[in-house]
Amino acid sequence: MHLEHDPAMRDAPRGAPDPTSELRMADATAHRRAVADQLAARFGERWYEVPTGPDVRSADREAATLAALTEGRDFIWGAMLPRDPLAGRRGSMDLLIRTAGGYVPVLIVRHKVTDPGTGARTSPLDELTDVGGTPDKGRKVRPQPRDQMRLAHTRRQLQAAGFADERTAFAGVIGLDGDAVIWHDLEAPTWPGGRTALAEYDTRFADRIAVATAAATGEPALAEPSRIVECRSCPWWPVCEAELLATRDVSLVVRGEDAGMLRAAGVTSVDALAQIDPHDTDVPLVGMPVADAVGLARAWLADLTVVRRSEVIDVPRADVEVDVDMESFGDAGAYMWGVLLSGADIGVPRGYRAFVSWDPLPTEDEARSFAEFWAWLTEVRAAAAERGLSFRAYCYNELAENRWLLSSAKRFAAFPGVPRRREIISFIESDQWFDLFGSVREYFLCSHGKGLKTIAPVAGFKWRDPEAGGENSMRWYRDAVGLDGGEPELPQRKRLLEYNEDDVRATAALRAWMTSPAVHEIPYVGDI
């Protein structure tokens, strides 16, 4: 907000657009269009779309929206609300729905907005005007603060323009499933401290106006750079990174709230953090132990990607080992389960294999590939047990694999060969399923992150593809299955298979390194 309004930054170099973010935005646009087409067909003449396109000016869209509001159109798609000159608000909203008292906003997003449970208020899509809906016995709200902030912003715009339904503070979201509207009460005390979404929005908006005003008028800056997760996709990161490196800012090794608390305590640089006694209990940190923060600072100063935080490293091994890596495409499904079998001979061919569906997701063929993967894994476990051999399967950061193991069992429960959910739970809760990410987190401090692409090279592993990464694989998948309407690109399928194979070989290499004498060549944090 500061940099965008600082005249001195007008010509500052910015980072190139993030290709993955652009793909996600394109997917979100396609999802919104699909929902719009569905609703337009359902509501016919009651549906009105504000003109859009590269040749349509924002002022024309605002005028068209104002005309539609004034005429009392039932459903206004692609609204660009009139600018609020007093507050400085401007913006658009996917859908405005007319009620007896005015208009309420509805946002269309390409992410999940509910989880299994109860308590969410929903309306089916053919009853969009049922604002507030009714309690849903099968869904609970998945908190999405950004969605609520966007809805609150539009409500304030509607109020400023005189078109808000003041009888209710409900606003809706249609999520990835696209089968219902989820209603948020923007005046309910659902935020931390009993705050409402509107109160939270008002505070944040006032803060941003103050930051922008100070930047635009040359007053002392009300914002300063601090590294957070979103920095990696921000176009202003080159500007902030240069300043943070120049000052050796503490957020380069600790992020978020911890960085702010350390600055408030006078610890503003990595150098100052590195000088702290690791056993000092008065250091204000909430995200990690003091010793870890100090160790990370010392590792960063020594340009060490990894240091040991423990003298002894213990990673359980087995006679028969399987490395598992799943490939998914956003929330649409898991199209590949790759495995690497190693260890004792049990009569099952060792090496890599993949269970994959090249039908564009979502597809029922995903059930077939998942069932084949589970049947193979069950065969390997049984063969090891019959021979009296120990067995373990390994992954890196089980959250992703566990999510798709459980959801696949639930979604495809009626398909042949798909295991029951309790079978999956029994497996992932057993000693046979091991997450190497947990071992990395327990035994190492990683000054540049704990991702597999960062840690495995320390163990000597190298991916064949120089662009290997989960984000890039999303683009490869689109091409591999012709998701954008083109012919499927077979070389991209080969690329994905090699990428998946390298991922499972990377976990195997990491595990072998962590259980070898070579791991002790990594400096111990107490020695730096």
C-alpha cells in the first residue's frame, strides 16, 4: 500500500508476474464464468451482466452498474460499484442480488468455503434470493478472512451509494463446489476478540488509507518492509528485499508476529538476534523456541542452509521401504500416486512406478488410479508381513498425502477397490506411515526453508528438471491433459512422471543420508 502510493517508487523495478499466480487467476476466472453461465441460464431475463472487456472503461462499467441498481435489476453480474469519493473506496463484486430492502453481495471463488460438519447457513443456487439461508446439517464454515473482507468492502460501497439492504448484514460466497451459497453474517462476533467482520474491515481500511495518504503526501512512512509468506509472489519484493538485506532485518530469519515482537524489544537485525543467549527466557517469541531463532540467525550469518539442532538423529528404517508422493491439481483431485519400492526382495518388482489418470480432473477415473495404488500398497505390506519383514512407507509432509488418502476414500467409496475410510485411518495412524518432514523439523534448523527442494540437495540429491516444483507442475498438468482445450501434450506427461519419480527418489536419498555418518558433517547449532 505504501509503495503503490509513494511517488518516489513510480519507476522502481518490480518482480515479474508469478506464472503460477497467473494460472490460478485464470482458473478462478474460468470458474466464475462457469458459475455465471449456470445462473444466467437459470434466471433468464432477470439476469443482467455489466459489460466487460479490454475496450470497456472502468467509468463505463460504473455507469452501467449504477443504472442497473437504479432500475432494480434482480441479479447484477460483474458489478463495478460507483466510487466513494469521501472514503476513497472503489472495487467490483461478482454478483449483487436484489432483495426487498436493497442489494447484498455474493462472491464466487475457486476454493473450498466449507468443511464437513454443521452450522453453516446455506441456500441452493436456485434460491439465491433466500438471503441468510438455513442451517446446513452437513457443512460448517471454513474460515476465509479474505473473502469476508471483500464482502465487507462491497457492503460499505453499497451503503455509500444508497443501495444496501440495511435489514441484514448477510453476504454470500459460492465456492469451488459451486452447488450452494454460503452466507456470512458480517455483523456477527465471529472474529478474534468477539469482533465482527465489518468492524475488522473498518479498522484495516482506515489503516490502509492512513498508510497510502502518508506515502502520497511525503509524510513519515507508516509502513516498513517485513518478510512474510506472501512476499514470494509480490511484485514489490525486489524493493523490499534490497532494503531488508541492507539492514539485515530480523524478518529474514523469523517472520510475522515474531519479527514484530523482536523489533519492539529492540532486536531489529539478524546480527542482534544471533548475539542473544539461546537460553534467555525473556526474549518475546511465540512461533518458535528462542534457541531455534538464535540458531537460525547464526546459520543465516554463516550462509548455512541446514544445521543440526540435535547431536543424535534417529530416523526409523525397515526391511521393506516404500516412498510415496502424490500429485494433485489444486482442489480438483489427485491424479497421480507415485511409489518407489526398495529393500528386501518380496516378490514385487522393486523400483519406481506411478498410478495415474490422464483424464482431466475432476474425473471418476481418479477412483481407478487410486484403487490401483491402494491395492499395490496392500500387496507390498502383505508380502513383507508374510516373510516376517518390517515395512514402512515414507512421504514428505503428510498433510497433502493424508488429505487425498482420506478424501479419495470418501469421494469414491462406491467404486471397486477403493478402501474404506477406516482402513486409511488405520494405516496413517500406524508406525508403517512415516513423515520425513517431521524428522527434518525435529533434527535440523533450516535457514532457507524446510521444503524438499531445499533440503534434499543438502543430502546430495538433484532433480533432473531445472524447473521442478509443485507450482510449475500445475502448468505442466494443464498441458498434459489439454485442460485449456488444446490437444494433450504427451511430453508434459513424461515430464510429470519424471518429476514425481525424482520426488520419491529425493525422500529415499534424504532418509539414507539422515541415517548415515555423512549427516554429522552438517554443523551442530551449538558449535556455530
